[in-house]
Amino acid sequence: MINCTAGAIETVTVKPIITSLLDTDLYKYTMQQVMFSCYPEATGKMSFRCRSGQLNLDLLELRRQIDLLAELSLTEEELLWLSELPFITPEFVHWLRRFRLDPKAVHIAETGGHVDITVAGNWAEITHFEIFILAIVSELHCRRHFGGKPERSGELRLQTKIQQFKVDLGDDADFNLVDFGTRRRFSGQWHEHVVKTLQKELPLAFAGTSNLHLARILGLKPVGTMAHEWLQAHQALGDRLSDFQQDALFTWLDYYHGQLGIALTDTISMKAFLQDFDHRLATAYAGIRHDSGDPVAWGEQALAHYASLGIDARDKVLVFSDKLDFDTALMLYRHFSGRVKVSFGIGTYLTNDMGQPAPNIVLKLVELNGQPVAKLSDSPGKTMCEDDEFVARLRASFLREAS
């Protein structure tokens, strides 16, 4: 076993991969704001997993990059930009002015050829490590793993996709594409290039980015929902485990008063989610997001659920974000045309398609306030928890009731 501890590595001049605390997804800040306001004393633990085999990493280099995160703070210009978002409060901006990341919360080790990363501490303070660590791991892996000049291959692939997309989409201007590519990107520089290219080449279809830094410097709309982290946490925050989905959804709804109104459906399963997504929630939320399982079947389930509640789905939005490419997105767009609004969050297909498979990596919440939390996915291999007994308990309760 190899361990890399914060502060235990000699100082070496290293160019940081993450240069702004805004170089992350919108939902990190929207979730952090509610953590800060409603659960300021909560503690959490996150755990890393690579779903696609071994990574090509130098752990000392990884440690140095994570240690560099301690030097970052939000500039006055960044704070001003955040404060102008309609759902960000002055109290949160004031707190963020003093916010810093503590790399001592991150433990890195290598066991049996696999990289182990855990992050533990105050929930509102450690939450930002997720996207930063994933982006750092992805970039470091790609630097070492890809030979030659992969950007040349990536540019050819990107331009081919865009030109074919223009042909396939034709004159239809209702398609809604959002960049969701921060966490598994080839590099920060390549990510910015891709977003600028989409902004220029697909001005009608390209609706924005989840990345706050790019949204700010490029004048784009920042887009985001909630993450599994938010719903998982309420498995430990509420009085009854059976109520966790509604606890999470109503807390979010009450805090944001209808803004940021897209609910994430697959923390346990779509069937279990719909069981809790009653008329009050389905009416109040603008739509729901798909992140695992068959997207057509998921969408049909959603439409049937809205119909059963007497809700006109044409006023709602279905957001698709699971391993999308342009062909799948266009298929879904046409399949649901006229029945419901649709939007597509596309990530790795655009920000890390350089001719070789990109790493499939996650950093998920596994514990809150000393209690296990879990994600039970509709897709094989996506279940994440460190307590098998808790997983069995969730399955026995929610999946039996939803069957």
C-alpha cells in the first residue's frame, strides 16, 4: 500500500490544474448553499471509484494538485457574478468570501493497483472536492495515458460530430444542449475549447454549461439540477428512512421557492422515485432528470406518471444526462417531440473523446453524520455504498414497495 498525506510532500513547482473555485458544476454551489443554511454542522464522507479499470496516475502528482486547492479563493469579480444569480443569497456570498478548501480532508492511497481516495469532514466544506478531484484525476490520467497529440484527433472528432449534428437537426431550433463535461474532461483547456466551439457552431441548440467558470468568462447561462449527494444525505438527515426522498425534495423546494426545479430520479430507482413524487411535488417541480437505465423506458414512465396525476406533461421538462451522444439525444428528441419538453446534458462524449476510452470515475457520498448512505442505480455497476447491510435494507424497503 502507498499512502500520500497532505503536507507530507516536498514543495515542487507545479502548474495547477484547477485555477478557480468556480471551475465546477453549478449544483455544487446550490447544494452547498442549502448545506450551509440548513445543515451547517453535518459531517460527511465521500469515496472514489473508477468503474473502467486501472488509472494511469502518479499519486504524488495527484497529491500536489489537491494540495494546491488550498491556495484558491473566490475573487471579488467571481463573488459579484455569483451574487447576481437569482437563487444565490447575500448571506451565502458573505460566507464564501472566507471559504477555503482544506486538503487535509483528502486521503489518497494505492491498494492492489487501485487508487483509493476518501474525503471526510464538514459536509458544506468538503462537497467541492468532488468535481475538483475528478477533473484532476481525469486530466492527470489523460496526460500520461494518451500518446502523441490527442487534441488533433479530438478536434477532428468534434468537428465531424458538429457537422453531422447540423445535418441531422436541420432547421429545427428547439433542441436544447447543455455542456455537462467538467468531471471527466480531457483537460481544462480542452473543455474551454469545446464549449467555445459549441457556442460558435451551434448558437441555437447550445443552451449553456454546468461549469460556472466557463459560464462567467464566456457569457453563458449556468445550468444545473441537484445531485445524488443531496438525496443520499437525507437518508441520514430525516427521522424515517422511508421519507428521505420527499424530505430532500421538499427541503429543496421550500428553500428555492420553485427555482432550480428539476428533480433527480434515480437515487434508489425510477419506480421508487415515482412512488414518492406525488401530485404536490410533480406539480411544483418543473421536471425531472434521467441519469441511469433505459432513457426511452424512463421517459415513458415519467409521461405515464404525469398522466396518472392529471398533469399535462407538455408543461414539464425531461432532462437526459446519462452517457449521451448526439445520435441518442436526437433519437430521444424525436421520440418525445410534442409530448414533453426535453433537454440534454452531454459530457464525456464532447469533452473527452480523443480516440481512446475516457476514465469512468465517480466520487460519491457514502456516509453522513456517521451513518451510511447509498445510491441504488437503475444501471448495473452504479450502486455505491460501503455498508452492504444498509444496501440490503434499502433494497428490501424501497424496491419491494416500488415493484
